Amino acid sequence: MKILSAPMAGFTNYAYRELVRIFGGADVIETEMVSARSFVELELRSREFPLRLWGVRGEPNAVVQIWDNSPDTLSEFARRLVNDFCVCGIDLNFGCPARQIAGKSESGSYLLRFPDRIGDIVSRVVAASDKVSVTAKIRLGCTSDSINAIDVAQAIEAAGASAVIVHGRTAADMYRGDADWDAIAVIKTKLRKMQLYGNGDIKTVEDALSKLRNYSVDGIMIGRAALAKPWIFGQVAAAVANREIPRDPTDSEMNRIIRLHYELLTKQLTPQAAISQLRKHVFYYAVGKPASRQFRNAICQTNNPTDFFNLIDIFWKNSELAKKRKY
């Protein structure tokens, strides 16, 4: 049973991936999705590469998720990722429902309408990627009236991919409603050998265990829940192995984790830009804490690292004191 860390635009950069790796438990850690067209065009113009690839060269267990609708562009990008960046794997995005991707660019979940076209893309990328694993992420269909994930998954398998990751909603659902894990499990029964990983609504260790025990999947992918708890992968891995589950960090430990996250960000970004990026994660870390709304408002007022961490110190110290008073 594999545990995968999902690609999330704006979040799963080098620093986040490294933090997940430090906590452990994730067999695969995906990057933010990267535009194949942008990479190829940038290479032709200036030999630059997208910031979303920063730090990925030779990074252990990191898989780059890529998107476009052109087999030529995607296969060329895959070839460069394998040869020049030494990536461990490539994941093709056929599930993104965002208007910019699925609408204007006719990529992501837009392509679910055309299983044969998806099969052609996967086949070309597999051929270009030599022996590196190629996977594909999909949804159940474009709408509830056009569920065709079985046809899409079978096309992906026939094209030579090693696995398909299925998010249990349609593109039209976006992230509304509940993920349909029964539908995900049915897809698995229609495959010959290719692995299938389920994705959607895994918010706790208990959720993860329930999905692994009750549905015929080869593993799970965890996304949004890990933004607040990047240590959840290690907890799930321990639970699956019947080991003692590591506890959540204390408030004092959270203070240190946030500072570590900042240090990882500054390997790529200026101190001010690192604070701007870190702020988004701290919003998630602070959910459910006393006075979290006031805290979020306060940290939005500064990009100065000293002022920012003074606010962090006060907030988590007060949170710890509040917890002690409660008990």
C-alpha cells in the first residue's frame, strides 16, 4: 500500500516537499503541476525553467506533475525531465477542473472527454520517459452525466502507464460534495495489472485506514489535509504498519516547525518572499487555535521576518497557555 502526497498549486514547492520528507511516511511526493508548453517555450527562448521545478533535480521520491494537451509537447518535456533533471517519475494531469486549465487551455479534466486522445498522450510520454514511471491523475468524468473513468483508466493502462490516481469527484463537482470511493473501487476491478490510487476526502488517519481497508485500491493520495498536518503521512504509515502512531506536534514544537519551514523556503526565495509563501501554510497550521482570526489578520500586515516571528511566538505561546488553562 503506497501513500502519496498530492500536487497542490501554490503549496507543494521544494520547501513543502522537503518538510514532508523530514516527517516521513510518503512514498511519493508530487510537485505543483508544471506547464509543459511553458517549459518548452522558455527553453527555446532563454534556457530558463519554471520556478516550480526548483530543487527537483535528483530529488528522492519526487514526481513531477505535468499538463498540456499536445502529445509532442508533453513527450518532449518528459524527455527533458528524465534526461536533464533525473526525476523519479512523471504524473500526467487529466483531472484539474480549474477554468484556466480545463477551459481556456483545453487541458486537465477537459481531456476526459477523449479517452483515446489521453491514451495517445500517455503512450507518447511513456516512450519518451524510458524506464521512469509514468502515472496519470484523473477524475470520474467531466460531469455526473458523463462518468467515463473506466474507459479513461483502461486507455491509460493500455498506453503503458504504471498507475492511475483517481479523485472521486467529477470536474463539475470541483471540491463540493463527497468523494465517491465506491466508484473509485469499481474502476480497479476493470483493470488488468495497473495500480490504482484513490484520492479525495482523506482528512484524518482514520479516514486513510478506512479507505485502505474497505476499498480495493493499491494506495491513497492525501492532499489538502496535509497542508495543516504535513506529518499525517508518517502517522498513516505507522498505522498501516501497526506501529505506534506519532502524536501531533505540541504548540512549542509547531513554533520550531514553522521556523524550519521558513529556513527551507529561504533556500529558494528572498526572506520577504519566503514569509509571503510561509504565511499561506501558517493559516492552515493555525486552524482551530484560539484567536486564530485575529492572528491571521496580524500576520497579513508584515513581510518582515522579525515581526512575523514575534507574532508566531506570541500566538503559539498563548495557544499553549490556553490549552493548559483548559485542563
